[in-house]
Amino acid sequence: MSLLPIFQWLVHAPEFAWVRDSKWGFAVVEMVHLLALAALGGAVLLADLGVLGVGLRRRDVGRDLSPLFVWSLTVMVISGALLIAAEPMKCYYHPAFRLKMVLLAIAVLFAFTVRRRAIESKVAAVSSLSLWLSVGLAGRAIGFF
């Protein structure tokens, strides 16, 4: 199943004209996306570095930060979808975008399965940090290529 028809529809969808065509729409959505990224990154760093013995070492830090992680991930997904709606064809054909989506799916799946069960695992913490860093780097690459 190709997603091309959805991306082609987004090019002219009037529901997203405010992001696509306005002077500030894209910038405001991107700002929200980056703020949510900072919150998510902070939650991941605090939880995973704590497991690795760096920073906060309380066992329940990951559980305490779980609501922040979920909310920031939710905001990132919504704002990310709006960013896609602003430049759908660029995203559809961009290899870094495709890589980011695959890595994001893996990171989210990992976070809600393996990472939740292996709270004190150093391997899970390193894997989590690596996955989320990869998602961020792939996202950043979208703007450069």
C-alpha cells in the first residue's frame, strides 16, 4: 500500500493551509515540536542516564517521568503531522524522513515494551538512548538534504 495519495492530498488540503501558507504557521508548529522534543529528550536522558549511574539514581525516576514522556511524545506526533502537512511531497521523497519514521516506530515500540519491563537494565538504557538520538539525528537531517 502506497502512502503517496495521502501525501498528494495533503499538498492542497484546505485544513492545513494555515501551516502551509501562513507567515508564522510553520514556525509556531516547529517551535512546539522542538519544545516537546526537549521535554521528551529530558525525560529519556534523566531516566536512562540514571540507570547508567549518571545523574539521578532513584529507581522510580523513569516511572515519575512517564507522564512527561507520554505527553511530550503525543505533542511531538501531532506537531510532526502538521509539519508533514506543510511540506508533504518533500517529506514523502526524503530518505531521512523515511528513516526517521522507521526509527521513531522502533523507538516508541521499544519504549512501551522492552524499556518498560527492563527498567533497571543498562542494555535497555543504552539502546533507548541510541534509538532516540537516532530519531533526532534523522529528523535533523531532513532540514539539511
